[in-house]
Amino acid sequence: MELSLEFWYMLPVAIVFATVALGSGVEGATFFSPFFILALGLEPRTAISAGLIVEVFGFGSGLVAYIRRRLIDYRMGGTLLAVSIPAALVGTYAAYYVADDILKTVLGVGLVVVAASFLRSPTEAVRDQIDAANRQSPDRAERCRRTADGEELCYTVFNRTEGILSGGIGGLFIGMVSTGLGELNGYLFLQRCRIPARIAVATSVFVVAVTALTASAGHVATLLQVGGPTVERLVNLLLFTVPGVLVGGQIGPAVAERIPERTRELGMGVLFLIVSMILLAEVVLT
């Protein structure tokens, strides 16, 4: 296998993508997979596989930062993982029996949904009111966590039916098109249950990281059976992308605490909407 500098520019690109992803709890593959398809011209399955692999490294790196901050609700995350992991394996298997244009269309439509979820999410002022109410009335909450900085966050968790639906659908999509679980988590945690934003993002990162690891293992096993130039190009791509997401994974959680959430979410909503339109237009025009 011959290593090359073909994808050297992915180092700074990956740092930016991973920083934004880890700061919002969105899957890194939501950024990387469309970029690999549109900018690098990779075949959808290869792009999805690469997106999941770099997502595992990026979220794994960011996960350490959230663990140190004691922001992850492992019980809540475990409920989602019980259904998202098997669903992700089903989605990974299905991806190799679906036509390329259908995969692109599903990814494009998924990005439209992602954009809509960001554009309609609760404002920062509403979230602050929720957090303040929880702090003032912990006796009415189902669960409380004390963070590493000494703050006590209390909240009500989702019901089991909602968790099964969110984890199952999100896991299926992350296995099939590399995205969807983080966005469904965001809707469930923030909009349905009004869980404090810091807990919501950290727990979503935990769930997505473990589920993406499972899905990426399935994709890698299939690609290794194919071998040849596809695997060689994938290795050269990851050579620069993985170090970038490792750096971005450490920056993201710190950035999340400094940039107004609503500003960040509006920007990502517009970005995902533009990317989805380009991706869907490519399907229609080719």
C-alpha cells in the first residue's frame, strides 16, 4: 500500500468540522460524509464508511472531555444504546443493498431534517429559563447531576417508548447514511424533555460515539473484503483526517461553552440546508 499526501488539506478541514460537531453534539459524519461525496467525489458507501470512522475518533476524543466534566448521564445513554446498536448494524447491512442515488437522496433528505431541527430548536433564553427552573426546584425533577465545576443540574428524563423510537430510528440511519442519531437525540433531549443543554450534548456524544463505533466496524469489515484502490484511498484520506478530528475533539467542548448556542445552531441549520440542496440537485441532474 502506497501512502501519499493527496489529502493533506483534510487536516485543517477536519479540525473545523470536529470542533463544530463536538460543540453541538451532532455526528461528525453529518459534515464529513457529504463533503467526501461532493468535494472529493467518493462513492457514497466509501464516504459513509470514512465519515463514521473519523466520527469515532472525533467523538471518542471529545467524550474524554465530557467525562472529565461529569456531564454524561450514563443511565439515559444506556437506554438509547440498547436499541441504537442493533439498529445501526441493520442499517450498515442495508446500505450495501441500496443504489447510490437512493443513499444520496436519503442523506440529502436527512440533512434537511437536521437543518429544520436546528432552525426550530429552543432559543438560548428558553434553555436558560429551563435550567434555572430545574436548579430552583430539584424536588420536581427525576434526576440530578453535580458537574465537575460544582453546578447541580436537575431534569426529567424521557419515557421508555420515546427512547426506543429515537434510538432505533437514529441507529438505523447512522448505520445506513452515517447521520441522524445525534439530531434525534437533540430533539428528544432538548425539545421533548427540556434536559439541560450541557447534559444533553454530552450524553448525545456518548451515545453517538458508541453507536458509530459499531456501525463503522461493520462498514470497515465489508470494505476490507473488497480491498484494492478503494481501501488504499481511504487510508490516505484518514491519514490526515483522523489527527484533525482528534484536535477538534478537544477544542469542541470548550467552544460550546463560549459561543451562544442559538447563534451556532442557526448557522449550522443554514449550512446543512445548503449542503442538502446541493446533494439532492446532484441526484436529480446526474
